[in-house]
Amino acid sequence: MGTAHVPSPLRQRDLRGWLRGAPPPRWVRVLPVALIAGVAVATAVSHQPLDIGFLLGAIPPLAVLSYGPLATALLGGAAIVLLHVPALQINRPGDTDLWTIGFVAVLSVFVSFVRSHRDAQLDLERAIAEAAQRALLPPLPEVVGPVRCSGLYRAAQRGTLVGGDFFDVRDGPYGVRAVLGDVQGHGLAAVGTVASLLGAFREAVLDDPDLESVAGRLDRRLTVDSAQARRAELFATAVLLEFARDVRSARVVACGHPPPVLLRAGRATDLGVEACTPLGLGLADAAPHRALTVPLEPGDRLFLASDGVFEARDPAGAFYPVAERLALLNGDGPATALPDRVWQDLLRHTRSIHDDVTMLVLVPGAPRR
């Protein structure tokens, strides 16, 4: 329940539509068989010969959508057999072109063979991509040190697990630290930047004694990456948290990113964190990052989200009212369910979401494992 929910891009698990690679619905698989049965029954019960033999020519192409070469060949053969059943009177001279249907059946078997091999290769590539992306963004643990975690991730680009957003929660010698951010762009083009920033964060959790140093390391990493890639416009926004060992307070640094929302006693409050410059601009020395210390009470929850939540608009152009909706959705339910409730509410607010959506809920005071 506490892990980040990331939909799989594999074809056999894709629920976004069979025209985009998901398995065809049952009615598509049944259609060739139903057409064969329909033609046979209609001609058998009719007292007059029916000129519907041409419908049998559609059976092999329909079979290609759902079946492999063997099943396509069997269905094509069944269509040809029907033409030779005298009682049905389908293959009357001049009515149905047997050679045409036979050619279409053979061609359909070839197309099915090519499609099956292509799909097998595509599934293998997607499986490899899924493994690589899950290694980059592994499932979020339910508990990290004294902090309970729950997250949700929806990449904007179809068929990907990781886009331009990133998050992580780690326990280290200086306490539990969390990061949530958004790099320039989204989709597969941003994955390299995400990997670089997450690697720098995981190193900083172990090495850097304060949160400002962690932010500085991320800024330097992105600045170096920008120079090496000769992309001066490469940047990212991020918010970082560090919990005290007694979890009675947390320190927050916001690098051009919306600050966390504090959920306490049925209210949602935006933390007044001073906004620092985004990462990768090389301005950290001129405008050093400054952290805000936030006192925490038992039962508090911290909600972090990406621009995909804060900047979502309804058809009239109004932004999603994050604090207002959080106060209503938080309620007395478990913190692990809050990201899913916000996601469903966000879908009702906006017609379509074109940006990566990431949410992270942190609850201090969880028992250590």
C-alpha cells in the first residue's frame, strides 16, 4: 500500500487501448469465428441462396488482429471449406472468387507471422526498458526509518515508467532525507537527467552533513551535466526534506519548486519556504540555498507534488486547488491512500493531463523496522 504506483508499459498489461499495443478485447477475438458461424447459419436456414459469400473474405484479415499464424491459417481454411459445402450453396459460379479468398488467406497468414515476431521483439524490448526504469526508480518503501511513505507516479509519455519527475526517500547518518523534483521536459529524453540527479542525491544522503549541502551537490551535478552536454538551458526544480532524529521537526529547501503542504488537524497549510533558484543554473554560490525548519506534531502529514498537480487546469482554465482539496481528501483515512484519492480527484478536475504527475506523502513518527 505504501509503494509508489507505477503502471507497467508491457503490452500484456497495458490498459490504454488495444490499438496502442494492448491485447485486443474479447469481441475482436470472437469476431472471425462469429462471422463464420453467422454466414453458415444464415445460408443454412434460408430457403433461397444468399449472395453473402464475399463476407468470408474478411475472416483472414480479422484473424490477423488477434491470432497467430496457425490460428489464422485454420480460420482461413474454415472460410474456404464453407465455400465447398453444397448444402450452403455459397460458392455458386460467378458469386464468390475462390482464388481471391485463398490469396487473402495466404497473405493474412504471412502478415500474422510477421506481426507475431514483431510483437515478441517489442515485448522483449519493453521488458528490458521496464527493468532498467524500475532500477532507476525502485518501489518506494512503506517505512524509511521513523517516516512512513506513500507515493504515486504517472509519466506523461505513454509506455514509459519514468519521465521528467523524480523522487526518493533515504535514511542515512544525518537522518531521513527526501527529494521530489521535476527536470526540464518529460518522457525518455529526461531519463538521463533524472538518473544523474538521483545518483547525486543518494550519494549526498551518506556524505553531506546538512540539507543545504545536498542541494548544492545536486546543483553542481546538473551544472556539470549541462556543460558536458552543451545544453545551457538544462535545469530542474526540486524540494528537499530532512527529518530530525526525533521527527519533531523537518528542514525544507525549495529549489524553484512548490513547497510541501502540511496536513494537520483537518487543515492544509502551504509552508512558507523561501524559494531558492532552480538546480543547474550555476547560481547556488551567488544565492545559496537556505532551509526552513518546520515543527511537527503527532499525526502531521507532509504532501509533496510536482507541477503536474499544482498546474493542472480545468476546462475553464482554473488551477487545481491543491490545499483546498487536500483538506477535504485527507480526512481520517490512511495516508497510504491519499495519493490515489488526489489522483482520482485530479482526473475529475481536468479533461486531460499532459505533464508527469508525482505525489509523495510523508508521515513522521512511524515505528522503525
